[in-house]
Amino acid sequence: MYLISNREMLKKAQRGGYAVPAFNVHNLETVQVVAETAARMGSPVIMAGTPGTFSYAGVDFMVSICQQAAQLYRHPFALHLDHHEELDDIESKVRAGIRSVMIDASHFNFEQNIDKVTQAVRLCHGFDVSVEAELGRLGGQEDDLNVDSADSFFTDPLAAKEFVARTGIDSLAVAIGSAHGLYVGEPHLDFMRLEKIRQQVEIPLVLHGASGIPECMVREAIALGVCKVNIATELKIAFADAVKQYFGEHPDANDPRKYIVPGKAAMQTVVEEKIRICGSAGQL
């Protein structure tokens, strides 16, 4: 087995009325948890890494770990570039073996966004790499990406139609009220807007910032056309809380082979839950 693009994975999800969960991974342990759980549940999954993740872990290490997971479990995985902005950086990672890319030019104006994304599509499609882009802008923080709520804005359905037609992207990340990181108060998703976007756009839609969104809202978003659901913060919190609790109970602990185990178990619970919510179990 090998690393694949997410193109056919998301098209299949679109036909089947479910979503593929995309989990942000950071190291060996998160890859192990996502890969083992996905293989056991028979679920397609995407392993996503921000620029900060690849800087921390190393591109070659991340590619090798994910390739080994795919071979070990005989399970094709998509290793995905999440919120990447620089074309040179994207090209170097694509040449290293990554086959799934999100080019984030959402902070530019409409025409500049189209121009940047079109360049990425031209580059990536030459390597049979799938391309996701974002129209609209989510607030909140994820790694080095920090967008003040005043700078966030929702996706316009008619603009989305033009954006998809002119760029040739494979999937579209929409801004309908979700946010990166932790929510302050109850999240509110604009499902009417999502429905209008779905009427204008045929390609798979992506929901960023799904950590902390209630199950009923995620399921409704999927019913309205979302085919990829991004989860990052919930995995990090589950891991950190479990490790903190272990140290609280074992203040003299110093063996990572022991104190990391409860963190992995906590992440596994989150991965299982998100696969269930997305309806992706048994969809390989």
C-alpha cells in the first residue's frame, strides 16, 4: 500500500452520503493511533499536517511513517498538506511523496485567491495530486495560523461556483460559521448557506474547524454535502489531558513508553467517535 490523493476517496464519500474524517497528526504516536483505528474500523481517513507539523517532525519522517502505516495495515492513507500557502513549499513536499494538498490563499482578495490556487492546481495535477482550496475565511487559531474574528467572512455561494470553475480544484473548504481551535460558547453553522453552496458547486465540500461542533451539527453538514471533516484540537486536548493526569498520579514518571500510552488511548477514543459520526466505518 502507499499514500494516495483524496480525490477518489472524497468522490466515493459524496456518492455514499458520508464524510471522510481528516485528523491532524504530529508525530509517530498520532499516526499510529489514526492508522490502527481506521484499519480496525475499515474507514478511509486523511492524515493532515500543517506547515508547523512538517517543520517539527520533518517531511521525510512524516512521509516514511505514514507510508509504513499504509503497508503495515494494508490500508491506503492520504497524507495531506493542511493550510499550506507557499508554492515552493508545496512543490517540495509533493516531490517527497505527498499526494493531497490544501492551498490556502483565503487571506487574499478573490482574484488573487484564484490566481494562487490556479498555480497550485497546475503544479499538483501534474503529479496526480488532489487540491483543496478555501473560499471565505475561518476565525480562530490552528498552529501558526491565527485569524481574528473580525477578519473572518463566510463563503458566498455564487462566488464559490465561479471559484471552482476557474481554478479546477478537487474540493472546496467552506466558511459557514465553524472556527479553528476551541469555541467560545455554542457554535452556530449557517446550514442555509451550505445548502446554497451545494446547489452551486458539484465538487466535495470540506468543513474545517470541526473540533467541538456537536454531533447533530456535523451530521447535518454531511447531509448537506460536506464530504471531509477536519479534526485537530480535540485530538491534542485528549492526548494532553490524559498525559497530565498520568503525571498527576505518577509524579516521578520518566518513561515515555509508559506516560504516552494513556494519551494514545484517549486519542483513540476521539478517532473512533469521529469515524462513527462521519459514517465512514466500513466504507473502504
